[in-house]
Amino acid sequence: MESNYHTLKRSDNQLLVITHLSQMLTYITGFGGLIVPLIIWATQKDRVDGMDDHGKAIINFQLSMIIYFFLSIILIPVFFIGLLPLMLVCVLSFVMPIINAIKASNGELPSYPLSLSFIS
């Protein structure tokens, strides 16, 4: 008798919420906002229903914010043009994980604005 145990995915909205909120580690420790969600996604994407979609959205968002952050820093010496985008990146990086954690707890798919698609 063959078991389907390994092919079944469990529903775990709490882990999805934790994955979204783990992006906030950057504000607490200075790093980890990309590493921790990446580890959770890589280890749980085959076990948790929806983790693959949420994880890809988080990784794409984090990589995009890192790129936007460095581009903003580069533009600061040019008449302080980079200050406005830098503030936008900081606000989005703080607010969007919270909004998407709430969406994940309600069983909705995440939506991160300005995300470039690195992983599809």
C-alpha cells in the first residue's frame, strides 16, 4: 500500500505570517530580512500550502528593495535626488510586510508593489 504522505501539503497560515514578518529583522538586527524568509521558503515550500507563492513574492520584494536602496544611495550626491526614493523604500519595506502578513492570515495572496520578478 503506497502512502501519499509526502505529496500532501498542510495549511499553515501562521507560518506564512511569520515568514512575512521575518522581513522586519532588518529593522531590528540590521540584517536577516532576506536570509530568514529565504530559509523558511526553501525548507517549507514543498510542505506548506501557499508557501511557494508567498516565499517568491517575499524574496522578489526584498531583492527589489535592496536594489532600490543602493540606487537611492548612489543618487543622494546628485542634488539630493536619492532622498525621496530612499524614504519611499524605507516606508515600503516596513509597511508592506505587515499588510501582507495580515493578508496571509486571511488566506489571501500577497501583493508587493515595485517588485521586480527575479524568481517566478
